[in-house]
Amino acid sequence: MTAATASIRHTLRSNPTFRGLCAGGLLYFIGNAMQVMATSWLMIEATGSAILTALVQTAVFLPMFLFSLPAGVLADVTDRRRLLVAALATQTALLALLTVLLLFDVAGATALLLFTFAIGCCTALLSPAWNTTVADSVPRAEMPQAITMVGIAYNSARALGPTLAGVVFAYVGSDWVFGIAVLTTLLMWESIRRWPPKPHPPSRLPAERLWGGTLAALRFARHSDLILAQLLRTMAYSAAGSALWALLPVIGQQQLGTGAAGFGALIGCLGIGAVGAGLVVGRARTELGLERLVHVGCVVFAAAMAIAAWTRLHAVVYLGLVAGGAAWMSVMSTFNTATQTSAPPWVRSRAAALHALSALGAFAFGSAFWGAVSSAFGLQAALTIATLAMLAGMLLAKPFPLRMGQEHEVSPAPWKDLFVAQEPDPQAGPVAVEIAYRIRAEDAEEFLDALSQLRAPRRRDGATFWRIYRDLGDPSRYCERFIVTSWADYLHQRSRATLADQELEARVRAFVPEGETVTMQHYIAER
């Protein structure tokens, strides 16, 4: 037994809530995978069009691009249980209606795409809340194992779901596949009822609004080097890799001459490789390091695409897809774990949503792009170009290196109540904050270097403007000035400081000579 496997088993055994949520999620993932496989095969049988078949993947994942970030904001600021129940109830109704339409043979290509898109919207709305609920069900030290376990469940579903769907599709019809998807959605609903999300901790701060919360998430990602690097690398990998996933039906029908069951086996091979990798990816990260593991994953997945493009031997393609699935799981779970461990609690659902936005948004647009390339230039050309794009993505490692967030970088720092003579209205603003320091002339350069490091956390947590000024009347006096949109946003900014930010501030204040004080002034816009 490997150390990584042992730790995953410990997490499952010691956290019954996590275990129950994972079981519900596994069944839900299986139902979704069955539905997507059946829709893809119905499309290729009905139209024979590579681009329409690829658009099924776009309809599945485009909602993540459109709605995952607002869904992450809702998960961070509203009742997660109600959000999850509303999304699952809507998805159940849509799946039931589509099943009825298929029974009466009145669901054409347009209906399949529209229903797939609507069901994808439900999945997009519930995903950040569910991911955060799962992460909150285990101690922080076990979060990497929990995220890996969720990845194993998801990829197990990708392996098992299409295979089951292919058998059901072939022997009893597509409508039964969608009926099973209804049942698995109801089972996910039951798991949420039995193990509901933890309520948000009480706060005296004004609640964030949807638009403000969305801007806060985007600002956080833009000014957090850790998160930005992970998101950009995720987008590049997903956009290139989407070619293989989107064109699998075309590979199965045109390259290998398989039917529905054979297409399910192709997806199953990717899923089997992903599940196998999930059991050892923790140990692989420890032994290889993040960058080397990602580079190996890029090379292996590129090789899998090249094999699918140029080989008609079934056994070789199947083995290549197993290796490709292992590479996909290893790389994507590394990006996901790095993102979630680098986000403090106040923005964790939004960080999970941004990861989904980056991965699945790129996947959706990439699927449509590679489908169009395949229709215009052929399957082999599309997969060959995608192979080269995957290898080129490795060049992002130098400007955007990966690493896991440390505990002090995400742990909230204790903050004191702010006393002002007259408390402004929460929506009043903008608010200007000035912090004045007096230092020795010989320390000026080192002081400015240290103070400049506060720019990123100030901007990350809410400031729209940040600058350092020198007092022309007193060369020893410097002023740090930043602007926040409203008084409520400023209070939120203060509450978001981490222990690492506190250490930076302490380093800056260490330059202030004994006997001098640091002064802070607040101004609010009047006209």
C-alpha cells in the first residue's frame, strides 16, 4: 500500500460526512457521464456531423464558463444548502422532461443541445457550493487527499458511466440512460439532505453583493501570483487537451469503426487511467515535484493524442487512452489542489469556481474549435495540431511557476475593530486610506522595497488603487495611500488580511525608529 493510498483511506474512514458526500457525488457524476455519452452518440448517429458532436461537449461545459463564478459568489455569501437543493431540483425536472421527449422520439439535435446546456447550467450553479462543502468536511491537513478523492470519484464515473451508458444504450435504448441520470441526481439530493453544508460563520460585516463579490474574486485572482499562475496553466492545458475528449466520438466512428458500446469503452479507458493515477498522484507529487509531474503529464497526454490521430489498432489506442487519462488526472488534480490550498476561506468557493471557469471554459471553447478544425481539415490534422499545442504549453512553466499555498498564506489574521468619529453608510465611498511612516534616510531603499510588497495584498483584498508618496516638505516621511470602492468593501478588506500579510506589515513597521508612530487616516468621497 502506498503512502498516498493510505492517507486517502484514512480520510475516508475518519470523516463520515466526507464519505457520504463523496458517495452521493460519485453517483451524480456517473449519471452525468452516462447522459453526456448518450447525448454524444445520439448526435453522431442522427447527424454524422463532427462539429455538432463536438458542440455537445461545449453545451456541457460552456455553462461553467458563464455561471461558475457567480455561483462561487453565491456559495460564499448565501445559504449553500438552498443553492444546492434548487439546482438539483431543476436538473431533475429537466432530465425527466428530456426522458419523456426521447420516449416519444421528438428530441432532435437542437433539443439535445438545449437540454444539455440547461442541465450544464444546473451543474455549474451547484459545483462551487458542493466542492466547498466537501472541502469543509475534512481538516485542512487532509484537504489534498480529499480533493484527490473527489478527482478519483469524478474519473471513476467517467470510466464507469460511459461504459454503462453504452451497454444500456445498445440493449434497451437511450431513454433508459436519461432515466438513470434522473435517479442519480435524486440520490445526490438525498446526500445533501443527510449531510448539509456547514453554515457560514457569523459576521458583523455587511453581506457582499453578487456583482461586488464577482469583482472581488477577479481582483483576488489578478493580484495573487499563486492563483493567477495556476489558472493560466489550467486554461492552456485544458484548451489543448479538449481536442481528444471532444473528438472521441469521431475517433470511435471514423478511425476505429466502433459502435455506441465501443465509444463508451474509449471514454472508459481514459477514466480507468485517471482512477489509477489518483491512487498514486500524491506520492508522485512528493517524489517528482509539481513542475516535473505536470511536464510528464503534458508529454504523455500529447502522445495519447498523437496515437489516436495516427493509429487504427484498437489495442494501441486503448492503451494510449489509459495513459492519457492518467496524465489528465495527475495534471488537473495538481492544478486544482494548488488552487484550493492557495485560497483563504473567504474566497475558497470562488477560487474553486475560477478553477472550473478556467478548465471547463477553455474546454468548451476548445471543443468547438477542434471540432471546426476537424470538419475543415480532418481528424488527423486537428489532433496533430492539438498535440503540438499541448507541448508548447510547457513553456508557461518559467513565467508562471506552480506551488502549493502555505498555511500562513491563507490563515486569517486577527483584526481589531476600527473606531471612527462617525461611522459612514456601508455603501458610501470611495474610501481613501493613508498610512504615514517616518524612517531614517539610510533605510529608504530597503523600506520602499518592503513597502512595495504590500501592493499585491492590498489590491488582492479590495483596493482599486495603491501608491507610495514621499512628503516634499519632510524627506523622512512616506505615505502609503490606497482607495477602496466603499466603506463596506474597506471593512471586508481589513478582515481578509492573512498571517503572511501581517508579517509583511511587521517587516515594514520595523523600519520606523523607536519613538516614532505610524499614523492612519481615512477619507470618504463627498463630491
